[in-house]
Amino acid sequence: MIITSRKNEIVLKYKKLIADKKERLRFAAFVCEGFKLSEDALSCGVMPLSAVFTDFAVKKYADFYKKVAKLCKLTVISNDLGEYISDTTTPQGVFLEFHMREKPEISGKLIADAKKLLLLDHIQDSGNMGTIIRTAEALGMDAVIFTPDCPDIYSGKVLRGSMGSVFRLNLIPADLVSAVKTLKENGFSVHSCVLDDDAKRPDEINFNRKSAIIIGNEARGVSPQITDLADEKIYIPIEKIQSLNAAVAAAILMWEFKRGS
């Protein structure tokens, strides 16, 4: 049977999970939209709680549909409803519901084993957040620690921007004041990215030891309180413009981090 009503309980739930962070927190669940992203989630061993396919997607992704149908309850909805619940301009009609991951803590094995960490202070843009998470995995970061007011990692835009990295990388919401203090107590050198010619260039910093880099808000940078706790200030020499996009700055510094370690 194909569901066609917007008042259907499953349709309403998926619509809310996709659109509303509060609903995601209430259910401790989120929706992964799209064939590739959903396939990536399953390849990471993440099991879906439920799934919704449009009539079109059942035919186009027939093998994947059969695979998912063996793993969880699967509902088929009309193509119009797929467009209704989607937050993309060209929905593929594949929606999988997952439990939120357990949040790792900045302690124990993670601290003992980690060598390269990225800290995010009040990032605003969801696109930047997703790109930073994806780049952090690509460049070998052990974890990304971020303030709770950064974009929700389970929002559609962040999930798509991360290209599946959300399912694999350690992602830790935390108070950065406490986080930086904990890292320093455990032997990490902490570097705050600033727009300051008196700061050190990346090639002047020894990244061989356990290190963390802090990237700040797109408009205001790293908050002074956090910068004051850092061991060193770091800046990227640029010309003709005043600043770089946060995701670009993070990528440059993580590459230098990887190259110099």
C-alpha cells in the first residue's frame, strides 16, 4: 500500500525529524535522506530504525529497497509526499531513520589515543560544519569537539555536507573552556586560529606532539576567553582580503597539521 495522506503518522514523524532539531532530540533519532548517504550509513554498520521510500525510489533503487526492507519496517509513500517531507530541491525519495550516536567523552581512551583534534567555537553555517567534518576525517583528525550552539550534526545540510563522516568520526559537543583545560592537563598543545600578524604561521609550529587547533565563528573568530587559554596563536598569511571562510581556514590548518606531524 502506498501512503498518500499528509496526516499519516509516519509522514508527520519524518517531516518533523527532518525539519526540527527539538523533535530529533525528543526522539533521539534523525533521518538520513538520499540513496548514497543512506548507503554510507549502512556500510558503517549503523542499523536503521525505520525507512520510507517513495514509489519512484522503490523502482529506481530496487536492490537497496530490498536490502533495507530486511533490516527494518519500511513504508512506501507517494512521490508528492516525498517532496513534502524532504528538505532538498531534488529529493531522491529515500529516507532512513537512525538512532543518534552515543556522545564520546573528552576523557579515557579517546584522550589517551588521540594526537590530532579540531575544536570549533560557535560555527554558524551548516554548510561549513558539514564540510569541516568531512575534511577532518579526510585529513586524519581523531575527533572534532564543538560548542553546542554549532549547527546540529544531524540536520540534513550537515549530514549531506559531511558525506557520511558524521557516522565515522568522533564528534563531541562540549564547553570549550572545560575542553581546552582538560586537553592541556592531558599533554595537548592548543593553538587558536586568529587574525593577528603577531601570531605564528603554521610552518612555525611543531605539530609533532599531541595538538589541537581551534577554529572560530565566521564573523567573530575564536572568543577571547578561549584564545587566552590556548598555548599559542596561529594565523594563515593571506593577501588582499581580510579573512577566509571557516571551512577553508580549517582545511588549510588541518593540512598543515597533517603535514607537520
